[in-house]
Amino acid sequence: MPKAVAVLVAAGSGERLGASRPKAFVTLAGRPMLAWSVDALRLAGLGEIVVALPSGESAPSGCVGVMGGETRSASVRAALTAAGDGEWVVVHDAARPLVSPSLFSAALDALSGADCAVASAPMTDTVKEAGPDHRVVATLDRSRLWAIQTPQAFRRDALERALDVDDVLLAAATDDAWLVERAGGTVRVVESTAENFKVTTPHDLRVAELLLGERARG
Ligand code: CTP
Ligand code: MG
């Protein structure tokens, strides 16, 4: 397997969480939130980690820190320019502290047949499409729908090409895989579970605290 470098995006402010510090640095089960992802990356054998940081915070020991950007993808781009050699890149949200080491490996393994592989959970809710008047226009085929998460693994050349766009397009990207899709690259889903949720609200933080507390107690 080619060498892989990791990008951990932690530069967001965490507006929806509403804590007094940037979200990735909020204490979660006794440690800063991003420390859980750093552990999982290392357990997966990803020792080279570049962290995109908000101002005023520093990178965990052993990681390279860079100042993040205005948007999530701008943070990915900034971190990638600071990453050393490695043909493959794995991007992960610091806001997903419950990630398992095996999910990083599964995403990287799936790169053998694609430009990008994204951790994704099958949908459990029925999904309907509605107009601005709330009138339902379609019920989507759930068996073909996936809720997209991170980690997202990339062939580095495909990611660098995808990120080489203007700031307006970069800001429109809710994930980097979309930028690869629009550039014509192949993206695959890798099955994950709902446990790898993104900590967004105070409710999410409570759930993560319970699950990681349980994990820490063994
Ligand atoms: N992120 C980043 N740089 C940004 C925006 C977000 O590195 N300019 C990171 C966040 O730190 C987080 C991940 O991208 O780990 C997912 O973003 P999100 O959950 O939206 O976090 P925030 O942007 O911090 O939260 P909010 O949108 O509620 O402000
Ligand atoms: Mg955000």
C-alpha cells in the first residue's frame, strides 16, 4: 500500500455547539475532542498527521499544525500543502471523535479501485423530497442512499486537482469528495455505522461523552 498522510480538520468554531472554545478543543471524556481522533489515526498506522487549527490553539504533540481556512475545504487545502510525501491522503473531521481505527484502514483499502473512498452509513430513516411549501414531491429509494461521513481517503493527485478551484466553489463543498466527483473522479462508499456521528449540538456532545466514557473505562 502506498504511503498515506492524514489531515485532521479542527479549525471550525463550533457555532452550533455554542461552547466557550472552538469545538475540536472542548473537553470530551477528559481530553480535548481532537485527541480521540489522533489516537485512532495512530492506531491505524497513520503517524503523519497535519492538523488544521483555529487561531489561538496548538496542535497535539507529534502532529504538525497549520492555520485553518475560512471554510472546511479551505482548511483541507491549507493542511495538505503542509503535508510531507505520501501518495494517499486521509481526511478526517475532528468533530467525529468516535471513529474506529479500522474505518481508516477500510477507506484506504477501497482506494485500490477509486480516486476517493468515503465512510458512509446506510440510511435508517425514510427520506422524502419536499418543495418550499412542504408538499412532498418524492420518496427516495432508501436502499441507494448513504449518509456521508469522514474519514474520506483520496489519491493525492485527485484531491489536489479537485481542490484547485476558486474560493466560491470551495465554499460550496460540504465534503471534499464532491469536489472529486465534479472533477470527474471515481468515488466509492465504504460502509460505516451511525456511531461515527459528527458532534454538532450539545445533545451530540452528551452522547459522545457517554460512549467515550464507557470506552475509556474499558
Ligand atoms: N472545519 C475546519 N475549518 C473550517 C470549518 C470547519 O477545519 N473553516 C472542521 C471542523 O473543525 C470540524 C469539521 O470541519 O472538525 C466539520 O465541520 P463542522 O462540524 O461544521 O464544525 P464547525 O464548523 O466547527 O461547527 P459549526 O458549523 O456548528 O460552526
Ligand atoms: Mg461548520
